Amino acid sequence: MLQTFIENAVKYAVSRDRVLQIRLTVCLRVEDDKPYAVIRISDTGPGFPEDVLDKLANGKPLDQSEGKHIGIMNTLQRLELLYQHRAQVEFSNPEGGGASVALTLPQPLQERRGDIR
């Protein structure tokens, strides 16, 4: 799933005019004693077009007729199948520029190791 978002950062953010930086951060968040992995992919490119952000924020499908956005839509469907409404994906354009995708994934109970505090 991460590959799709990293490839999109390279595909849409690379420019001959400036250096591209892609950052991947992973942290553990606990809410109501439930652990979640939060994975954020961000870049220093032009960011998401506003119409795309609006559709993603409102759960609307993206137009795939010209071969665009197929990876995002497939990944969102895959997350739904794997996590059944328990995973969250947030797309944004941070104030400093670029694009950001934050995945919040529940940690399966069978994979817990030790106490999480």
C-alpha cells in the first residue's frame, strides 16, 4: 500500500526546477487502549489538486477514465477489504507545501507483542 503513495509522490512531485524530498514517518498511537500504526508519506511537490482533495475528503470516487488515480482508488479499496472500516486515510496539502497522506491502521490483536504504553 505504501508503494502506491510513494510512487505517486515521485510521479507528480518531481520537477527539474527544485529538489524533491519525500518523507516517511511511522509512529504508534493508542486510543481507548487500542494501538494504531500511523504512517505518513509527505513530499515537497505541488500538492494535490483541490478537486481531488475534495473528492477524497468526501468519500467520492476519483475519475479514472484517463488512467489517473487508479492506484489511489485500488489502495483505498484494498484497505477497506483488509481492515473493514477500521483504517483511515487522510489526504492533505500541508501549509508549508507539498502533499501528505496519513494512514491510520489498527494493530491486529494477534500481532501484539508485550505491553504498549
